[in-house]
Amino acid sequence: MTVPSTTAPSDPSRTEAPPGPAPAGSEPTGLDAARLDAAELDLAVRTWYTDTRAAVCTLAGDLDIETLEPARSALDGLVEQHPPLLVVDLAGVDFCDSSGLNLLLQTRMAAVSADVEFRLAAPSVTVQRLLELTCADTVFSLHPTVGAALAVPR
């Protein structure tokens, strides 16, 4: 099941998507909204934009071969929109396997090719350990919080 991304409107620093076609961060409606509320989801994906057009993609749950597609769809869509900065918030990722790590690496490469600054924020202890064991921590721009990732000049 593909889980649509949502925009979290509760934070006043977050803004709507730039003008144009509905981005990956559109609010779900109807059956899709009901599916998001279901407790069976293994990975939640939410996107939002800052007033500087930076995109933030928050992942929560397990990022593995079984749950990869919603994250892949959201991240691919965000890179295609060419925001000046794309931050992936990993604070809520409880587990990440090699396919999840591969997705992050592929997204980084696609972002570099599209001239989109790519940063990872708040990796959980589990994800941080995976990044260290694979030496991927030397490849990514890692930041302790989303705010810190957004604050670093491009």
C-alpha cells in the first residue's frame, strides 16, 4: 500500500507548497486519510515546506524493503520539484535496513544531480549506528535536528 504524504499545518513556520501542481505534500482525503489513521502502517511519510521553499520529509517507523515505496515516491517527487534544500528527518525511524540506506544514498545522488542541497536530520540511534557501520556518515550532511539542518547556509 502506498501511503500519501501529508503537510502538517500545525507548525506556523511551515508553509504550503510552492504554486503549481499539487506536490507530494498534499493533504489526503477520503479513503487515503482513513488509511493514514490506521494503526497498521509501518512507515509514515510527511512533507512540508519552509518559507524559504526548503522541503522537509519526515519519516517515522521502519524504513525497510517492505515499507520503502512511500518514502521513495515522496523523496523522488521532492527532488523533481527542485527545492533549494531537501532535509530528511529521521528522528522517528526505528529501523533501517540496507534498502532504506540505499534509498537515502540514491536520493542524495539524485539531489546532487538536480542541484538540490540534501541533508539528513536527527537520525535515531539505530539509524546513526547503521550510518557509522557503513561509513555512510562520511557521505551525508548530518545534523542533530531539523532546525539545525535548515539553519546551515547553503
